[in-house]
Amino acid sequence: MKRAPELRGGKRAITSLQNDRVKLIRSLEMRKARRDTGLFVAEGASVLITARDAGWKPRMLVLLAEAAASGVHRELIDWALAAGAECLEVSDAVLGKIAAKDNPQTVLGVF
């Protein structure tokens, strides 16, 4: 798997819709992929905060590059990095491709 360039704070930038991580997350919309991998996607900061507070640990955190500086998103990044998760900063196009919602949130987690 080709690695995305690492950014400050352990985050990686992804802009390609053909990236392997994008394909994996997109595949999790299908029940078979969730069953085979044991992974699922949770969208939105409030859902991720609930997951954090319940003790869940993400495998990946995906967020819009411009959202990374905000307070809540910064806390989520710190939580994900402390849990050993990969943090991916993505473009609007990539987030639109991997989000299941019609109006994509600015952040999602893979658990």
C-alpha cells in the first residue's frame, strides 16, 4: 500500500480517490466488507466524542484538512493519535466519496 505523505502531528494528506485507504473506507458501506474486516465507520464529531467517552479506540480518523485546527477536531486528533490511529487529512472530494451521508460531516472514524 502506498503511504500518503506525513504531515505535522502524525497526520497524512490524501487527495486521490484511488488511494487504498479511501477504497477500504468506501467498501465499509457494504455489510460483507464490515463482516470480513471487523471494521465500521462512524461519522460526525458528536458520534466520535460519544465513542471516545465510551472507551472506543479508532483505527483511522479522517477529516477535512481545514477542520483540523478547530478545538473539537484537535481534541479528536489527539485522542486518535494517542490510541495509535492513523489520522488522514482529506480533500472535499475524498470526504464526499467515503461519507455515507448526503451532507458529509467534516470528520469520521474507522473502528
